[in-house]
Amino acid sequence: MEYTVQKLGLLAGVSTRTLRYYDEIGILKPARINSSGYRIYGQPEVDRLQQILFYRELGVSLEEIKEIISSPTFDADQALREHRAKLLAKRAQLDALIANVERTLAQREGKETMSDKQKFEGFKQELIDENEKQYGEEIRAKYGDERVGRSNEKFKGMTEEEYARVKELEQAIHETLAKAFATKDPAGELAQKAVQLHREWLCFFWPEYSKEAHMGLAQMYVDDPRFTAYYDKDQPGVAAFLKEAVAYCAGKE
């Protein structure tokens, strides 16, 4: 079956303006232009639009979507399996948040009690999902699905006190790194203190610690511009400095 812009827009729940924009940027071209100048879309374009909307629902940018679905190695069936897994995870998170709201209402109405830990169930999953979206591919490639899964479970089981300590450590790491960076000595006392703080922070997430994994992560901070930007936001070069400090510490142990 074929569709005009207007009919496809109504079918998919998107505006004709959006479809025209998709045509302009080359992410969804019509199958043909008819004699009256109307864009005509066939079954391949319908299926492509469905893929685009799945990725958009999962928060992927149009630029990234275009790169993914235009790749010669793009596998539509595998993509649908991945969509399903991610949407199921998203549904599980929403179910957890809905249950949280219901328990909170019941507590406020005096119908049941609720621990402080229970009040934040669902929110941790949101942080995990955001981290997965930004860094999941790289982290899983480096450490494997099993280890990442165990790390996520450890984070979800974190107590309120442990989470507070994590936030304290994040601040302390940045402050100590800034002071250590000014010394330009990755083997110095301040730099090694920053490494120990970083190690303590990692142990709240990692199932087990190893100096090799720590060095690998520090190398990723330098290799991946997203990680580099996080550590270099105040002073360029901090990520590389941390990598050197971690390597020095590992060499001593």
C-alpha cells in the first residue's frame, strides 16, 4: 500500500511537517514523487519510519538514527529485538515509579508504612538507564554484560547512607584532583589521595576491584571525549593526569 505525506502522517501520528523535514535531512525519503508533485511512501518507507519512531522514543538523536539505519550492516530484526528489550526495561522502571507513588499515597493516608529506602525505588533505575544510554556500549564492550549487570544490581541495592557517601566522594575527587593537578605531580601525595578516593568511589559500583580494571577505566577517560569532558570541565588535562596517577599507584601495588 502507498501513502501520501498526509495519510502517512495520520497513520503514524506525526505531522506532515515532520515527514517533510525527515525528507530534507535524508533520513526518510519518499519512494517517489507523483505527477502532481506529491511525496509517495511505500512499505519500505513505512517500516523505516517505524524504526525511526522506536529510536526517537528511546531518546536517540536524529543524527544518530540516520547513521544507524543507513549503515550497510543494519539489521532490522535485531534492532526490533533491542527495541523490545529497552522498552520492557523502560516499562519496568515506570511500573516501579507508579508503585512508589501508590505506596507514598498509602503512607500519607495512614494505610501503610514506607521506609526511606523504598521512597527512592525506581529513581535509581532511571540513573542506570541514563548511564546506559550515554556509556553503555563502551562499558559493556570493555567489561562485559555480566559485570555491568552485577554493577547495576549493586547500585540498586545501595542504602541511603551509601548513596550519600558516593555523592561526597564525587565532590572530594574533583576538589582533590584540582589541587593535585596544580602540582603537576601524578606521583605526589595529593594525586595519590585522589586515586584512593576514586578507588573508594568505584567500589560502590564494581562487584570487585582490580588495579587492571582501574587502569583500563582511567585510559577510557582519556580515549573517550565524553569522559574527558567530565574530568576536564574545570581544567583541561585533568583526565590525562588522573590516568597517570592511577598508573603510578597500580605500579606501586
